Amino acid sequence: MVFKRLLGSLGVGGPTVDTVLDPGAALPGGNLSGRVHLKGGNADFDIEHITLELVARVEAEHDGGESEGVLAFERFTVGGGFRLAAGEERAVPFGVALPWETPITELYGQPLGIVLGVRTELSVAGAKDKGDLDQLTVGPLPVQEAILEALGQLGFGFRTADLEYGRIGGTGQQLPFYQEIELTPAPQYAHQVNEIEVTFLAGPAGVEVVLEADKRGGLFGGGGQDTLARYTVGHHDVRDWNAEVDGWLRQLIERRASYGGHGGYQSHGGYQSHDGYQGHGGHHGYDGHHGHEEPRRSGPGMGTAIAAGAAGLAVGVVGGMVAAEVVDEVGDFFEGDDEGGED
């Protein structure tokens, strides 16, 4: 066992900490488990609290341009109230529930470029030290995977994914940021849109699916506008997802084609946010009246046992360049976060 960091606030001879997450990807709303390994220093220390902090690398666009920072979005106290003797080794097991809106970091086992971490904080003798940072891997819920799988089979490809600071009006969003998965259009839609963006907002009862079509500029389009719609699905819905998602996209593209004069599907100058960030105009500027569609039942489920190479999204993710860049970025984040990069 390698103990990663000495508690700097306690100086040489202080206890060390290493958090080891149980193997495998966690799920949004699911259990995150593991152990916090402690090793005593050259004296006895009272461990007051052991806290796990979930952090994410988040982008924000505002009047001054775009910025990026590390944002803490959940905290759990998993232990404390004991004395760690000099040289003592102790493992503190934990199991905590992830927020339902925790972003997806991988699809079909391939990284999407979303950077999440679990930071361990010890409170010892009145001092606090963020002593350990571990990468958090989160896979999609079954219904999220089914929708992304359908998009891949319909011909959409993975372009990129990021976390945007701000709130989507008219939804039940809980976290101060949301995930966007950007897709290249299927061939049949390539002449109408530049890209499709998918946002999942999961909760105990189901998932809100926000689809956004980036409108091409044209004779009446100027520099381009965004058209969007929202759908609600249950965690255990059984549908012909290819047909369902294709129907959503056709409705979205039709709205895009009739854009203008239908303000319910237009963006209105920036998302809602806080702490001084201003949303960028014409992008996720939801006004709460944006095409909520009641879920409808279709045919029987299509099954999910599809090889990764058969889905366009998976092919896009393992395209070499994207995967390599993702690995580099994730490595840089976890190697270079010693100073605790929150804004």
C-alpha cells in the first residue's frame, strides 16, 4: 500500500491517508464504496472527521470569456472521533449514495473526457488537510445507456462531452452544473444541423432528457440559433428506443425548421446561474416552456446486448485521438491538483 500524501498542515511526522475506491464504475444515484486507509505518524493524533468531497472540472462562459475550475458538489462525513496511535494502520470502510445527477464519465468502458474526483479531507487537532484525490468513474444508468445506444445506431457519433456551470430553467436540476454530450449528426440530418447535444437530469423517479439542435446559419438564420426539447422517461421503461429516439429527433428537427415566432422553443439570452457567472446567449437559455413531451409507449424493448463496435457512439469514443486526449487531461488533473484548484 502506498500512502499518497503527508498531511502538510501537520508537518513531518503526521499521519498519512489513502482512499481506495472499490473497483468498477459507479452509477448516478448508486452506491460509492471503498476504504480510507490511515497510517499514524510519529505521535498520537485525534482524528476528528474524515470527509469525502466529490469534485468536478467544470467550464463556465461569461462576459469575460470562458473559464474552467474545480467545483465541489457533494460532501460526506464517513468517520472520525477516534485516536490514531503513532504508527498505527487503520482502514475505515464507507458507502455513500452518489447524487442522481452525477455526470457520466465513460460509455462502453471508454472515457468521455469528464473529470470527476473524490477528495479526502482529514480534520486533525483542529487543522484540515485535503490529503488525497482519487479519480471517480461513473457509468450510465440503463435508460441513459439505452438512449445513447439508440443514438449511435441511428448514425450519430460522439464529438465531446463537458460540464457547464449554470442551471437549466424549467427542469428539476439539483446540481450547480449540467453535463452536455455533443454528437455529430447522423447522415440523414447532416444538412440540417451541425450537432445534437444531450443532457440527462436523473432523479429517483426517472430521467429528464434535454435535446438541443444547433441550427445551421442560413438565409434567415444569421449565425445560427439553438432549438431544444425535453422528454421524461422512467428508469424501467421498456420501449423500442431506436424508434422512440428517432421520433424525438424528427420532432426537434421539424421545430428547428420552423424556428422563429415559436418562442417556447427558443433560447432567451443565457442560462440561470449564480456566483456571478452569466450564461452565454443563445445556448441553453431555457425559459421553462421548451417543448416538454409526455412520454409515450412504443413497441417492445430492443435489448441491450450490443457489441461496442456496433454502436456509432462507441466507435467515436475509441477513435484514438479523442481517447488519447482524454487520458492526458485526466492524468494532468490528478497529478497537478496539489494546490486544490477550486475557484
